[in-house]
Amino acid sequence: MKRNLLLGILLSFISLAKGQMTNLDWKKAPNSYIFEPTNNSSGILIPVKKAYTMWQSGSYMGGNTIPTGTATAEVYWEDVHGLIKSSSDYNLQIIGTGEDAKIKVPINKTKKGNAVIVYKVDGQIYWSWHVWVTDDPSNGSTYMAYDGTRRERKNGTIEIIPANEWKWMDRNLGAISGAITEEGWNRNNGLLYQWGRKDPIPPLVSKGMDFYEVSGSVGRVRHRMALNTNNAQKIENLMSYVPLSTANIMNNIRLSVQNPLSLIYVNNDNATTQAYYLNRSHLPVNWFGTTSSSNGAIAEVNLWSDNSKGLIQNANYNFNSNAAQRPYRDKSSYDPCPNGWRIPSMLVANIGNYSYKDDVRLDYSPFGPKTNETHDVFKANKSYIIKPTDNTVSYMKGMKVYPNVGVDATSVGNQNMGIFNGTGLLSRFTQGGQYTDMHEVYLWTATMMRWWDSSPAITARALRIIPDGFQPDVPDTSLSNVTGRYQFYPLNESYTSDAMGCRCIKDPLYVVNEYDFPTEFFTDEMTYPVFKEGINNPNSYQVVKKSVENTIEIPINKAFAMQSEYLNNKAILNNINYNNLKTNVLWTTNTNLIKATSISNPNPGSLNGVNTTKINIKINPNQSGNAVVTLHNGSITNPIYWSWHIWVTDNEINSIRYVTSEPNTAAYNYVNYAQKDNVLDTEFMDRNLGALDLFPTVNASTSPTAAELQRIKVSGGLQYQWGRKDPIPSFTNPDGSSYEIYLGTTASNGVISYTTLSESIYNNTSGNYIVPYNSYSTALSTDKITEKVSKNLSYSVKNPLVYMIPSNLSPSHPSNPNYNNGTDWVIDEVNIASDRWGHSDKKSPFDPCPEGWRIPDLPDVAIISYRDLGMTPWAKKGMNTAKYYTIESDFKGKLIKNSSGKILGFNFYDSSYSIGNYPFIGLRGYRSVAKNSTASYDISPYYTGIWSSSLTSNYLGRSIALTFDRSNNYMTAFNDDIDPYVAMNCRCVKVKTIGGLEDNGRPRMPIPPYTAVVASKTLSTEEVKTVSQEQFRVYPNPISDILMINGKAIESYYYQIYDTTGKLILEGKFINNQINLSQLKAGIYLIRINDSKDLTKIIKK
């Protein structure tokens, strides 16, 4: 490890030769840059020469020069706090001067997202660049709609584009994932662009209706429907409305360059209303304003390099002939795609023929199917309807709809067209001008379309896909109970002022026409290396009590990875900070649980040594309980590096599978379709996190037996503030009794002594365990958001037993109490760090569940009338997710009471709603946010609940949970009237994977048949001894013919094999633990064995 900073900065420039060639046309340099978090570099260098070139000679804006003056570079906005490592005022370093200067953009490689970097002179923006931090997006389809699509070389030669030079990105521009339902699905929509503009507009709300902000030198900007604008402004405040009389193309292009976050619209003079060509309301003036050309020739502005250059051939109007299709030209100066990529183009610019019929061939659209059928016939025959079965035209067969999410078109007419996730759009003419329909796909082409006459050109071609499961349409009359609007429009028309998504294709000319601008990376000489090993290791370790001594081994590398990468403590990687490692039992519920703790190597000496060092915890025989162990250096009184929950249960943990609504398998092209509902397939733990036993199924609900009462007593588990990894004791058991915990002191020989911590001492708000924000937070008012969060997270890590409470509650909404904001523990603002528990992504490093389990997630967080069905894993079919219903008559649950009539918990094993059993513990710190109730930091006797990993919509900053109200015997599967600082129980769910990615929202594959769990007895201790956790392994992989499984010879194993679209290809039984798959074509498949919920990827050679 390098311990000393070298004087200055060492820059490692990669592939600079071409970028510094004097004969390059800098007008074609990219407007966006990709950075992969796995890149070994520290960031990128952005040459500013394009800015100078464009102001000198760029189309529609040249003829001017950038003045001499004070040059600065800034992070104008970023959609993830701390994505770009900048100064407190978002300034970035500029290396060099004038047009030869480069902006140094250091990137935080623990994050993914987008940023816009601006170059200013004397405070005025002269150019901007989009920085896109994501994993490699280049692994998309090679689908070409029109075989023989051509390109024009710079010497005038027109030739067919070679197959190996044609490719799509696998995601929308700005998306951090291409997955349709797997991890990252909530941010797979990407960014929005007005047609012809280079700069992205962030939607500010995600696919699942999570609101977020962008921040930077522009300030903090939120969605117009955000119900909190403290310290921020709404994006509509940045919109630019240009009077028609001054709205010429040069003025508006320059305006767009100098205002990269502003949507631009043209208004009538002295009015706030949209201007129209010829004063006709169906002809809105384009955002770029008027041109010197005639109305029809407006298309010739050609801002994104249309193949036809906006021209049509009136002399030879047979534009559907093969000879008429136009070749790809050089990339435009305003193209938003990174180097080597570009916006795809139509092959003709025509809208249609002399009879005003839109009869352009479908395969002239880059998104079109492989057919020469024309658009008018396509629409007249309603072939645009995506059918629930393959009872459709051949070129539409196999298109898979994920209702309200997107479309998998990887096997359509035997072609891989790609996966299309919803983008939504932002249109002045729809939904009051706000971002909407994020489940719909809107992707631009480079082509403005025009008629043969002088009609104004106001629209551009685009792809539109509608996967709306809540519309009343009947797509196929043979399946009348299947409803929804599922439609595919590859030649859609959209106003140029609309903001929509983009999907880049590989630029077929950037190499052969010599305008390749490879990204320049730099590497700073760093004091400490990047250390991420162990970062995804669990924060809790669960074992079953045994009759013999048991040892739990905990790798310590997670502590160093989290401190250095998440908590801004790089110095922990200096070996003087791990030269005398100590461990301690911070607290436990059972003083006989842990015999001793030790460190396998107290002085690892290096980070390689850290990677192999473990905490060894000896568990005494026949003991169960909970404990938290901590890691320190030098002394156990020194700060805690990290802590882990030790959970020893009385019996084996099992899972309970619950499906919110069974899919209609007859509609096999609609994956997991249920009419006006969501299909969520979840495997819940059979108990709360930290419970020694599950809450039993009680035969006589008003008079549990003594044995049942004993199990009820230990079924409560522990509690967690939303987003925290460490448990907090409730001191209350479900049977009404209380318990104490014991604070540990571990001696140098590993022996532990204890002192008692009672409920009364813990609950004393003047004591050491309930600490207000103003006492624990060291965040400064000048700190950036990411720094404040890091400091407060660091406090939580150092003080895992402290209940962190607010000093002040968020102010109530001035007019509607339903819009009151939640109050958090991680920051004195709302809706920040909403990914603490991995919402819509893979399991979070702060998730409190053991290996293979996680906090349950939600596919949607906004309650919208007629759509609020099946929105949480606990939802019941046909019932509004967010309403309160009676536990007994509506949810068919049983109230389990003691002899005095006090409710101890709930049994749910009715076939219509079988989610398991839940004890009543109470909530610590609960209040009604909507009622702006006074906070109380002890345990509420009226409500109990289970956390989800999600915050609610509209920037309210309130967390979502399943809650029970025992005073009224009601419950709701979606309660967002809760502050994140509240402490509540957790019920983990099994982590599901598909193709190596977590799949914990809407399921990616068709779910297996579901049978509700029936009440069953718990395994006895003797039975537990005979239970083994069998792990299936298939081999060899890749395979040629015979696939084998590591099963027992005496057992029966069955398999189901799917292709990557989810279509069942093969099923059967293993014979002698092997199957012959020689009949499969070469490719990638997924196999399910028996009733396993995990799918394993296999590769057939």
C-alpha cells in the first residue's frame, strides 16, 4: 500500500494519440462519456475543444467565439449524491488553458448514475457533457430491421454496413440497468431528451414512482409533484419559454447549449400559451423555433443526422423501393450518444404518399419488425396489438409483455430485437406537462418526418410501446378475461418538444470516417487503494442451537470495505489501524450463549491478511439467543469498526411461499399476467429476524397451551430503525413479559463478563441509549448531502445499540396533512439515501438479514386509484393495497389471545391468504405522520409491523411497512404513515437470482404453480438434527450433452428448462442424476430443479 501522496498528480492517459490528432473534426466529438465502476482508473478527462469549435463553426450556432476570461468547470447536476468527487461548491479541476484544456472528472466508483459537467467562462455556460456511470452497456442486440442497411463513407462510397459493425446498446441512454425486472430495474428507464438536443433531462421519478432530486451547481432540483421543496426548486422553474418573434433556430440552439437543464418551448408573443404554425392547434412550433426554410423543409435542420437529411424525393416518389432507402451519414454534433455510438435513423424521411397515407415500410424503422408491410396496413389490420398468445402475424410472434414494466423482444419472429424498458415521456401536451407513463416506451429516431407538400414538419419518428395492464381493452376476444393495452408502434410520431428516451446504436462510421475520440482516463496517485472485498457479506449470522459446542466464523474484511468506501474513512486501510485487532460482545440476550470470542490474526499486516482474518465465536451447547459482536483496534473501548448480529435459533428456519395473485397461464405472452393486479412471488422467513422460534399455529386461538405460550414468548425477534443494519431490543415479549439484555466486556483471553441493561435504563431519554440528532450528528451546514449521510451513518456504526431520534420533526404541510413529511435518523432532511436497504436493487450492504435473505422489496410505491393492487409482498388479491381491512373477516386471519383476552399475535393460514404467523411486539417511536402526532420513543402497545425496503412516493420521505392495529383489529399491507426513525421488526425474504442477478420485485420468469402453505408443526429438536440443507449443483457447465446433478441416488429430481425469454423448452426427470440435453440448440438456458425458486444459468455448447 502506498502511504504517501506524491507531489502533484500522476495522470495515466489512455489512448490519447487519436484524440490529439490535428485533423480530427472536433464538432463530432462526443457529448457524453461512459465510465464503468469496475474501471481501474480514477475518472475521465473531458477535452473542452469541442466547445470552442462549435461556437466558431458549429451548425446553427457558429459565427461567434468563446471570450477570454475566467474558465471554470462544475458538476451542473448529478442524480446520485456524491457520484462525482467535486469540491464543496461542485467545482472541478481544469488542466491546461483555452481550447486545449481538459476537465478532470473524478468518479465515486461505489455509485452508479448520471451527471452533467459544464464548462463556463466568466460564469456563462458554453458547453456541457453527460457523464454516465454504469456497467458496460454494449452487450445489446445485433438486430438490423432492414437487411442491407447502408452507410456513406467520406469519399462518397455507399456500402452495406458489415454485420460486425452493427449493434444496439442493451439499455436506454442514462439507464443504470438493462434488466427488465432484476436488480436495478427501477432505474432502467434512462434519461429524457427533446428531439435534436444533446443534453439529458432527468425524469426525477423512477419506474416504481420513487422521487429523487438532482443536485449540483444548478442547486437542488425536484419533480414538479414533489411534496417537499425545502432547499430546492422544481424543475419547471428552469423551463425556458421563448417568444415566437425571437424564436429563431440560432437563438434557440444557443439557448439550449447554455441552459442544459431547461426544457424549451415556444410561446406566442406576450402570452403564456404555445405558439402554432399557421395558427393551427395541431401544428405546435418546434422547440428550436423557426428557420429560413419553408415549413416542410423544417425537417432539414437534421440535428441528429437523419439518413435522408430531412429530404424527400418528389420526383421519384416510390420511397418504399429498396433503392430509395438512405444510408447512414456521419454522426451529428448534437448527438447525445457516447463515442462510437449514435441515435438510430429511419431509412426515409417521408410521412407517407400523395394521398396522405402513412405507408412507410415497417422495416425502414430501426425498431421495426422484419417485414416490408407498410404502416397503414399494419394499423388497419391492428397488427400493432401484442397478443396474449402467438395467434398473430408471424413477425410479431414471441413478443413478451411484462405488464406495466416493458417488453422482452429477444425472440420475436425468431429475431432478437432487444429488451425495451419503459421510459415515460415529458410532454407539454400530456398530463399537464409533467413526466408521465413511465411504464410506456418512447425512444427517438434521428428522423424528422415530412409530407410531400409544404405542411410544417413538427414531429419525429419514434418507437412507442404500451404495456398497460390496467386499461380495459380486450386484446384477443378468444381470451375475454385478459384485459389491458399492449401495443407496439415502431413508426410513432412525436412532437420534437417532447422529452423522451434514446437507445443508441453502434456508429457505423466513426472508425472508417475517422472521427474516433476515445475516452481519456486518469489515475490519481492514491494514498490508499480501493478495497471492496467482503462488502456484500452479511451483517447477521444465524445457526441452530446444537448439543455440542459450535463455532461461527465472521470475515472481518467487510468492516474495512465499508469504512473506506461508504463511511469516508480511507485511513482505516493503513496497517497501523489493524495491528492489534480486538473483538467484543457488545450485548446479548443470554449470558450463556457465547463461550468466547477471538480474532484469528490480531495483526494481519496487510489487506491480504485482512481478507483472511476472521472473528471466531464459540457458541455453548444447547443455548439459543441473540448477541451483537464488535470489531475494534487496540482496545474494545476504541471506536467500533463494524458489528455483526449473532442469531442462534431453537430450531431450523423454514420459508413460507406466498403469491399475491396467480397468473393466467393462457396468456403466455404476458409474463405472469393477472387481470388488473401484480403477481409477486415471495418466500418469507417463518419468523421475525432475531426470533428464537416461529409464532406457532394455535389450535384454540383464545387459549394457547403452555407449550404454545412458551414458543410465543420467544417469537418476537428484534427491532430495526428503517435502513439500519443493527438490531435494537424491544425489551418486550409477545406474551407481555419483559426481558433484559446484558452488556459484555471481553477480556484479552476471550472470556466475557456482563452487566445488566434494563428497559427502564435504556428508555431514559436523558440517558446514553436514546440520543437526539443534534447530539449525535457532526454534520456541518456547509457539508454536501453525501458528507452528512456519511457522518451520521458512521455514528450509527460506532453506536449500534443507540436509538437515534430526531431533535425536530419535519414540519407539517401547510394545507394537506396527508402530505406531511417523514422524519429520518440519517439526516435532518427527507427522502435521502432511499437505497439504504437495497430498494429495487441487489441486497444492500446495510441489510440486516443473514446470507441468502433480504428485507422485502416493493415494485411500486405510489398509491394511485384503480392501480393499487398487489403492490407489496403481503397484498391480498382483489383488495386495495393501502387500505385498512379487518384481520379476521377480510384477511381471514386468526387473533391469538391469552386468557385475559389480550392479542398476542396473528395466524394466517387460510388458503386465500397464507403469509405465516406474526407476533405482536409494538413499534418503538411510532406516531402518525399525517396527524403530526407528538413523538414518543418507547414501545407503542397498539401497533406492530414489518418493514419493507422502500420509501413512499412524491418525496415525502416516509417508509412503508406491513402493520397491525390490535386496538381495532385492522391491518394494512402498505402503511406509509411512518417515520424512518421508528424501530420495527423485520421479516426477511429469500433472495432469488436469475442469470446471476437478484430478482426480488416482479418475477422475471413465469412463476411455478402455487399452493398455499397449510399449517404444519415445527420440527422438534431431535428432528432438526436430521435435517440437511441440500444445495443443488449442475455440472459440467457449459455442457455438450450430459448434464449431471449432485443429488442423492435414492431421491427423485425433476427439471424445467427455459429459454431466456421465459418460454418452457423442456421438462422431465433426472435418471441416475443425469439428463441428455444434446437436442438443445447452442445458447443460454435456465434450469429449475424440483420446486426450487432459484434458477441456474446453463450454457449449451
